[in-house]
Amino acid sequence: MIIAVTARGKDIESPVDPRFGRAQWFLVVDTESGGFEAVNNSQNLDLPQGAGIQAAQLVTRCNVEALLTGHCGPKAFRTLSAAGVKVYTQAGGTVREAVEKFKAGELAAITGPDVEGHWV
């Protein structure tokens, strides 16, 4: 399965970024092979609004089936859901640890946003 994880750096040992729309990086991970690609989200970091929607569009272009992050706001959640991407929040630790928790079934998909818009 191909998943995206919000990250504070561009390697698998980077901490998970608790923010979705303003995460610095998305690591696109193949859960079967362990391979990954770092996708830079810097173009969305300083947007006054719309960062979540723009980040969601960026992630969906990576053809992922799931997103692991700390939190996800309403507009980003709607955009991801419309593209068929399941969202898993409360991911923490390193990207590697979050992926392992996901693979072990320790993270649950959310059915709606878990923070209000413009959460920082």
C-alpha cells in the first residue's frame, strides 16, 4: 500500500509533523517494500489560507491510499475523502514508527476532521 506521512524532515527517521496543511514534507511510503519518496510542501507553508486544500491536492497527486498525520482540518479532510484517501491522525514519533503502527493496525481512520480550520 502507498501511504503519505507528514514529516518535519525528508527521511524516514524524521519526526511526524502534527500539522497536515503546513507540514514541511510528505513522505510517500510503500508499506510493502519500505521504499519512500520525500515530497516538499514548502509552497504551502506560508499561505494565509487554503494550505490544507493545496496540501491535500498535492498528496492525492501522489496516488496514496492513506495519510498519517497528527491532525487534519475540515477542508483538507473533505478534499482527501473526496479523492478516496483515508486519514489517520494521532500519528507520532518518527515516520518509521508511525508506519509500523499503521501496519500493525494500531491507528484508526477518522470519519471527520479532528481540528478546526486554521489550526496551528
